[in-house]
Amino acid sequence: MKWSLRVGRLFGIPLYVHFTFFLFLVWVAAESWRMGGSTGGALVEVLFMCALFGCVVLHELGHALTARRYGIATRDITLLPIGGVARLEHMPDDPKQELWVAIAGPAVNVLIAGILLLVTKFTSSGFPFGDASLEGMMSESFVSRIIIVNIALVLFNMLPAFPMDGGRVLRALLATRLQYTRATQIAATVGQLMALAFGLIGLFTPWGSPMLIFIALFVWIGAAQESNMVQMRYSLSGIPVSRAMVTEFHTMRPEDTLADAVELTLKGTQRDFPVLDGERVAGMLRQSDMLAALGRQGAHVRVGEVMQTDFQMVESSEMLDAAYRRLAEHRVTIAPVSFQGRLVGLVTMDNIGEFLAIQGALGRPRRVF
């Protein structure tokens, strides 16, 4: 993820912290200082937020390590002000495996809360929640606040709505008896109904708040995105890349200059160019890299100095759903297509979308439910 700082590895998984997280800590310290005027109090609040987000990292690690048991790697874990994100290569296709991956994160928070409860039980004279009121909970000790937050994380994450873990749990349970796409549709509908309820409560009741409205929007969008993604993936299953790839395109050589790339760009609609070294695809010249290099170095720079050598390659016989998933996971919009080691086309996100639209317009849409 852009603007993220790598801070280490956990069980071989790269751990990143987005720069906005540090701004968030500064804001927490400033607010604590403004409210209480104590340096010590501000430091305690910052430490509390660090401990809280440590629990979030462990939550994401629970997902990642469980997915690893099923042969699914995790690209990285990124810490954001709104939580953590573990980027799995893909979710398991087996509903039972998805169920275990989904509940592993909240299970870690339950384990953390349970351990801390035992610690406070045997190291203090009384139970940490003597006052069950909100005011009492807010005044509890540092450890008690961590316990409360972990319980809250479990309750929030287990709401049966995408993109929370509870939505995936609901989908996995439904998918044991229904088709996967149908299970996704039902789970997404449940999530959007819940989002609608949150929005109405946030707007029209005394308990409403801007945060509740934000959660409603977050859940609504997450449910729609998950449903659309699964429908598209299953609509593309069984169709080879060769059916949807672009076969009329321009290529470049490493010794060509950016001036040559500009000329090709202006003459047509192609924006990214495969770079060939003989018959081998040596790299991809992306328009964003070209424009950046033009501004820094000028049009005389050779393509070989600007092209990306870390790119996705797709086989013409590969199924479109697998190619689409790979492009989405690596956040790229275009990939060269090869047949027996020879470049034969390009596959783009736009072309996949156009292929689906044309199939629908021809009256031959693939069944997804």
C-alpha cells in the first residue's frame, strides 16, 4: 500500500504502518493534552492506542496464519488508523476453510481478553469491572480498557455484514448448503439491510451519531463490492483468456526512447506497452512511469531504464476468472498474454469488463445464481 513504512516481519509476513497512523497518534496525544493538560496522560493515551493496534495486528495475524494452513499466503499486513488489513492471496474456495479463516481473527481477540481477565483476576483484589456503567468502564485501569476494546472488536467484527468477518462467516455457513454466489448474494443483502438500519438510527434517533452513519456507508459499500466481485469471478469461470485478450497492440524495445513511447501514445489509445527483448517480454512500460520519467529526465531516456521488470504474465489458456483475480490482487490493470513463450496479446481490466458487457448485450449472459 502506498505511503506505508515497513516496520518488520511477523512469521515471515511483512508488516507495514501507513503514515496516517503516526498522524493519528499525534492527534491522540494532542487531544489528551488539550483535555487534561498532562504530558503523562497524553503518553498513556498514546501507549493505549499502540496496545490497541497491537491487538488489531494479532487479529489480522490470526487470519493470515489460519489461511497459511490451507496453502494461502498473505502478501502483507498494513496498520491503518481505522484498523488493520491482511492481504491474503485469495479467500479459500472451500466454505469450511473460509469459515475458519474468518473466525480466526475474532478468536484471537477473545483469547487476548480471556488471558487479560485471568491476569487481572489473580493479580488484583477484585474483578476489573466493578462498575458496569459506561462512566465506570471509562475510568478503569489500562488493562481493563484493553479487555473492553477486545470484546468490542469481537462484537463489531462478528456483525453479519461484509466486509466484517461476520459477513464472511455468514456466507461460509450458507455456502455449505447453497451455491457460493447465491450465498454471497444473501449475505450481502443481510449486510445492506443492517447498514440501512444503522443509517436510520444514526439519522433519526437520539442515539444517532456521525460515526454510526459512517459505519452504515462502510458496510453498504463493502457488501456491494463483495457481491459484485464474486458475481464477476463466477461469470468469468470456464472462459479462457484468449477469448477476451487484446490482439492488436504495439510493443517497444529496451533501446527505444520515451519520445517513441509518446508518439505511439498520441497515435492511438494504448497507454501501457510490453517491452520485448527479442521474443521475450522483458518488462512493461506503464504510462504513469513514462510521465514521471519525462518530467524528471526528459524524452531522450531509454525505455529499458523506465520499464517495470516486476509484472504479471498470463497464459492464453488460463481462465479469465483466475487472471482477473490475479490482476486485482496485485492491483494492476494490464498484463501481457503468452502462448508457448511468445507474446500473443494483452489482457486488461477494461477489456474483461467490456467482454462481460458484450456477452450480456448478446443475450448470452452466464448464469451466476
